[in-house]
Amino acid sequence: MKAINFLEEYLSNENKLSPELKKMISDASFRVNLYKEIDASFQREYHSLLRELFKKEMIYRANDNENDDGEYFESIYWCSLFLYKIGAVDDVNILWKAKNIDFDTYCAFDIQFLVGAGLDETIEYLQSKSDQDSKKALHYILECKAAGDFAYMEKWFEFRENYFRN
């Protein structure tokens, strides 16, 4: 099945993944094809799908697979950009977990991905939470805000979007 057909079936099935579709997203190369198609036809209706894809990317990054040639290591960032574009504040928690998978993601996972709902909205959301991950994310975001990491969000977004389109 081609990525376009996958997305058509997903949307026609009330934004739900059938068992066949669930199996297909386990393949890292197929996910890349989905990202290319999603990029071309971005819709907010892909939100729950993107969350599922993101979980697969987290698993991919967390597993130290000896046979992995690293070809798909950037897919987690591409999927993050889509979640950023959707701007759901409650995605901040899973994005924070992804940032903390390992040393590489901690360094390379842009903090800007976490504030798709808006910087102030994200801070307010995290302030309302009492779990340790939310507190840590809030502390880090506040440090980054003080350092000016969110000063040029439009340029950051443009750079990221162009990066994945090329």
C-alpha cells in the first residue's frame, strides 16, 4: 500500500488505525513515506496518527539495534515538527520524554518543538501539572526562555520546515 492510500484509508476510517495500518507503521521506511505524504497534504485530522507514529519513532530511537544503520534517526524530529504545527499543548509531555530518550536526543531535540501551542500556553499548562516530568520540562523551558531560545520562533520553524522538505 502506498502512503497516500494509507492516509486515505485512515481518514475514511474516522481517523482510526485498523490492525493492518497499525502493522504498517512499524516499518521505519514506510513512516518516512508517510511523512513525505503528510507534508504535502498536512491536515489536523492526522493528529492521533502522528501521536502513534511519534511513539514508534521513540521506540526506534530507544532501541539500540545492532543492525540499525541510522538511516531513519531524524524521523523523530520530522514527526515532532508535525506535532508542533498541530499545536496541542498536551503533546508537550510526550515530546519532553522524547527529548530525554538518550544523550543524542537530549542534545539534538530542539526545545522549540515543545511549544507548538505557544510558549506562554505551554508554561501555563505545565504549571498546572504536578508530575515530575512536567516540573522538569517547565524548569527547562523557563531556563531556555531566559536564555532567549524562543526569540526567533518563526525563523526556527522556517529552517526546520525547509530542512525536511529538502
